[in-house]
Amino acid sequence: MDTLTELLGGFAAAMTWQNLIFAFLGCLLGTIIGVLPGVGPVAGVALLIPLTLNLDPTGSIIMLCAIFYGTQYGGTITSVLLNTPGEASSAITTIDGYAMTKLGRAGAALTLAAVGSFVGGTIATIGLVAAAKPLGELGLLVGPPEFFALMVVGISLLVALAGKSMVKALISGALGLLISMVGIDPVAGAPRFTFGMDRLLDGVSFVAVIVGVFGLSEILSYRKNAETPLVHAPGMRSLLPTRAEWRRSAPAMARGTGVGFGLGLIPGMTGSVSSLLSYAAEKKFSRFRHQLGKGAVEGVAGPETANNAHANAALIPLFTLGIPASPTIAVLMGAFLQQGLTPGPSLFTEHSDIAWAIIASLFIGNLLLLLLNVPLVGLWTSILRVPTPILTALILLFMVIGAYTINFSVFDVFVMIGFGLLGLALRNLDIPLAPMVLTLVLGPLMERSLRESLEISQGDFSVFVNRPISAVLIGLGVLIICSPLLKFRKPKALTEDPEA
Amino acid sequence: MSRIKITAAFAAAALIALTGCGANAGASTVSGDDFPKKGKSIDLIVAFSSGGAVDTAARLVQPILEKELGTNVEVINKPGAGGQIGYTALTSAKPDGYTIGATGSPSVVVSPLDPARGAKYTRASFQPLGRQVVDPAVIAVQPDSPYKTLKELLDAAKANPKSMTASTTGLQTGEHFALAQIQETTGSEFAPVHFSDGASQATTAFLGKHVDVLVANVSDVTDLTKQGKARVLGIMTAERSPSLPDVPTFKESGYDVEAGTARGYSAPAGLPDAVAKKLEAALQKAIEDPAVKEKMSALGLQTSYLSGADYEKFWAGQEEDFKKALPLVQKKN
């Protein structure tokens, strides 16, 4: 079957009314998470995983993907209207977005951001379709040693996510590996780190850990901002950009797509890098660069296109190679694994129907976001009027219910709370959480493929360098790990990336 | 101030007591007459990953079970450790009928016998509900392999022990026992590679030529043979399989090896009688359903139903057999 037939099959599967509802709900919830200033995309996706656990794999992943890119758009709304970015990747949008609001062009800014997001997201998804088939065909070439090498590349991204201190990143990464070891040994069957507790035989629940470490700790460390100002949603009329604004946005969107797509493919880059670089590109190339900072449409259209192109492009390494490029994607990958789907080359050979349905739903989701967001701007802004104490209480309640429903056991609620406190402690110690989620997700896959590889080679470690694909991948991993030694300094914007 | 605290503490205590009572009350009503409650779904735990024969069989049976029991049945995959993770989940579930599982021997029989595995369950932790199929073991090579007959392959493995890798679905699973029995009777030694998540991983690795020899069940190779992606050299059973009529048995080739996997369904021990009866009856209906049987045989699975009691006897017999064979597959320290 060629790509188009399979994609059409995917559309047929994604267009069942259940799956459409899941995509719709995902966009809705994602946008809400994006609008809420205290809850970032990782926490948001983590928070909502329990909701999707009992759905069938297709519906569940469709919903989570929709949540994921929904957050990217939601962050824009507060950036433009309130000068407060809902997400780090929309931070740069505040400059011209809020300036436009002051000029009375808030509606136009939001519409252009939505259209830009749609354009960027759709083009990136087309890229995924194009890449899926050739990379998926590599599936059978990837045996246990190659899979292990892929996981080495994945784990080496820890370097890129490290932030300020490598030692702290390693502490976090080791902690993640340790947690992933709890439970029955996946090969020999002996219980590990269970302390005689039957509850731990099945391992520590991934979802409870994620909800705790990211969701709960984020809420607990939430510092009350200044009073949220009263916002007035722009009227329907002002939503339409003028002809001149459209004309000026188009090249910015094209540049944003390029920047976001390219950077999204590079594991370890976060969406904020894309939006920052897109803004920089506008400063350099736009014909109206002198107006940037004073409410230029390019300053909204470019970065917003870029962060959505980035979000969708980042799904390419996940789907085709099983490498989670950012913390949010790592959480998403965890959700795949919960559903019995291993993202990577074998996804398209073993579960091609599900994979294509999800890809098709990415197109649908991007369209839904566009339709959903522009007319409903008033609704989103009204969420901000809910007082913070009530909002956080509601989120807390939601997390407890979410943790409970994983197995209908109070034990998981305590696991969630315990890991929430751990997450809070790590945050206070300035230890990044991203490496932990990376190793937590990749650890078990890495262990399994390592042991299978060594059985194939009968204990000989050279199996990883004797096979061309795995040798190249291992080399790449080593290169990434050594890159900080090469005085390859990151730009300042990167080291202070709040998402990392 | 202190009064408020006391009141709050009291209220909290009352709340805890109330929820506690609620839980107790819920547990004591399990008599089984009202089983299954409308809207309460039954989990069917499959201890291997999706796509394998255990999973496929469970998913075929599932819709009929739903019809018979009048409630949702959800297939849940809990792969890992050659089935042990799923079996642990099954036996630690409440014996109220809302959790049942697919059980396959030898994995379920053997895992509690080896103390090194630290299994939390024994034979007595399961209540067998019915056997569905017996799936004989086969040995297959790559289509471009130089070995055309079983004898050629086994002789080569005898001349150069451990020169060829062979897949299993995990330590001490049916495939691993089959390899051990081959080694015991013929002296041919393969290097086992354990794909602990199940047959689909093992088959994928074989198709990618990452392992030389595929040791699997008839159902795993029926389709592969049709597509010319595997050459099955022998089947470890007394008679040829209707799904693979051209494949000679080990006996025909002069080797006395019989091995395979038997699969059925069980609940955690301690089911109320009424619940067990309902589940057993529904399973029998589902397993013997003509449409299900037909789909099963298309996949290379010959239905061979045994009632719960007979499945239990069969299980006990297997336990005796595998106890003797266990040293062959234990890790040598």
C-alpha cells in the first residue's frame, strides 16, 4: 500500500465520531492548559493522561496529541491579551502581541496566530507523512542492538536538556532510571526494589509518578502572581485582520514554518527556541523590521507559526525512531507505552492502522484548533477570571482523582503525592526534572534491548559497534554526550530555556 | 481554635470510618448471584504484548464473552518477564470475577517452580476456568537458509554448538523448554535469545534476520509460511498439524521431542461458586463458538476445549512434567 492509501485509511479511522470527539476534547483541554499561566505543557499532558487511560489506544493517543498541540496555541491567548505568556514557547509573542492589543488589534493578532499555528502544524504533519514510510520501512533493519543504540541517542539528549548543571542533570537522570527499575525483572522475573511490597511488583505507576513530579510539584511551587487584570475579549468584528496584515504575515509564517520544522526535528530543542529564533529571523529579514516591538504582525505570526510547526515536527522522531525530543514528548511516549504501543520503527509495521489514524487526526486536530480558537477567545479569557485558589484546588482534586483511577487504588494516590513532594524538593534544589522523565520512559526499553542484544551476541559487547546502523547511532550518541566538552556553547536563550 | 481543630479531626475520622464501611459493605456482598453487575466491566489480562497468539485468541473470545455475560470485557496487555508480570497482576486481583486472565503453560506452570524468579503466586493461586487451545512448537529458519531439513539444521547445531541464535518468548517459556528438550535428546545446542514481551517481538526480530532460528508455535508461523518468509523444518507434536500439512513432525525425522503451549483462561483463586460457574459457561460458549473456532484455525490454532476442572487436572499433570524438565532451563550459576 502506498502512503496515500494508508493515510486515507487513517482518516477513515480518525473520523469516527468517537475519535473526533477525543480530538475535539483534546484541543479544548489543551487550550485551557495553555491559557492557565501556572501549568506548563509537560504538567498539562501529565495531568490529563489518566483521563485517556481507559480509552482504546487510538482514541487515547489522538486525544493526548491534541492536548499537546492545543497547549501550544492556548499559550498565545494570554501572551497577546495579558502580556503574560501561558507557555514558555509563546513568551516572545508578548512583545508585539501585547503591543497590538494596546493598538486595539488584539483580535487580528489572535486570528493570525491561529492561522499561523494551523499552517505550521499542517506543513509539519505533511513532513511526518513523507518521513513515515521510508523510515517505517527501516523497521525490520532495527534489531535489538540498533534499538539499544537509538535509546542511547535518546538518553544522550539529557545533555541538551541539562540546563545549567550537568551534575544535577545526571542526578535527575539516574533517579529516573532507578524508579524505572522497580518491579519484576523483565527478563529473569526476580522482583527488584520492591521491599517485599506486592503493590510494587508491577513497578511504580508511570502515570502517578508523572502526575506527581510534574503536575503536583508545579502546583505546589506556584507562586501567586500579581492580580490578574480584568480582560476584555475582543469582539467578533476586530477578529478579522486587514488585507495589509494578511499580506505582511504570509512571509513571516513561511519563515516561521521553516524555523520551527527544522528545529523540531532536532532532538533536545524546545519550542521556545523555535519561537525565539523565528522572532530573530523576522528582525533580520522582515521588510517591516523597524516596526517590531511596536505591534508588528510579523512578531506574532512568525513565532506562533514556528512553535506549532515545531510541536508537530517534534512528533517525527518520536513516531519514526522512538526518540522523545522534549520533556513533553517523553511524557507522550510514556502514554504510548501505557497503551502497549512502542513508538519507533516497529510502530508502522506492527500497528500501522493506529499510527496512520493518529497522523490523520493531527490534520483534523490542527483544523479543529483553528475553528475552535478564534471564535471562542472570549471563553478562554474568562477562565482567567477564576480566582487562583479555586483553580488550584480544582486542579489538585483532578490530580487525586486521576491518580486514583489508574488502578482504582489509593496506593497510587500516595505514590502521586510522594512524587509530588520529591518533585518540589528537586525544583527547590534546582535539579531539572526533564532528564528524569526521559530516563524513566527510555530506561525499561533500553534495558530490554540491551539484554536481548547481548543474548544475540552471547555476551559480546562488540555487537553494538560491529553493525553499521547501531555503530553510527552509538557514535552520534557519544558525539552528543561530548558536545559540551567541545566548548560548543549554547546561546544564552537556550541555557535559560524555561522548558528544559 | 482548639475546638475547631477537634471538630475537624472528628469530621475527618468520621469520613474515614464511613468510607471504610463503604468498602467493607461492598466486599461482603460478593455472593455471585448478581454477577456481573450491569455497567461493571471485566478485565481480561493478557500477560503478553498485543499481536501474539495469546492476545489474538483473547480478542476473538472477548465479544462472545461480552454477549454471554452482558457486560463489557476489556483485554488488557501486561507483558514482561515471560508472562510473570501479567500473572502476578491476575493473581493479586480480587477474586470477584471482574478480573480474569489468559494463562498459558508452560510459562504459568513453571514460573512459580523456580525460586530464583521469586514469583508471588503458585499453582493454587489460580482458578482454571477452561482450556482453549494446544499450540504445538515448531522450529523454522530463514527462507534463504542453507538448511533444508530438520536433520541438516540439528546436525549443524550439534557440530558447532551455540553458533546459531534461536528466539524464545522468554526465559522458561514453552520455546525455551522446546530448545532444552532438543538439546537433551539430540545434543544440538542453539543460543537462546529471550524476547520476554512475547511472540510478536520474537517474530519481528526473526523477520529482520536478527536471530537465525525461530522457535515458535504453529500459529506464529502459519502466516509467515504462506508468505514465504520462514521455512518451517519441524513440528514438535505426535501428528502433523492441519495448518502446516507439509511440515514433518520431529518423530518422523527420528527425534523424540514433543513440546508446545497450552492456553486457557483462569481467575484468581477463591471465586464464589456462582461466579465461577457463570464465567466457565460463558467461556465454553465463546471458545466453542463455530465462528471463533473457524477464525482460530485460520490462524493455525486448533481449538481443544477442556472444562475448568479438566483444565485443572491437565495443569497439575504439566506441573509434574515440567518439574522434571526445569533443571534444563535454569540459569547455571
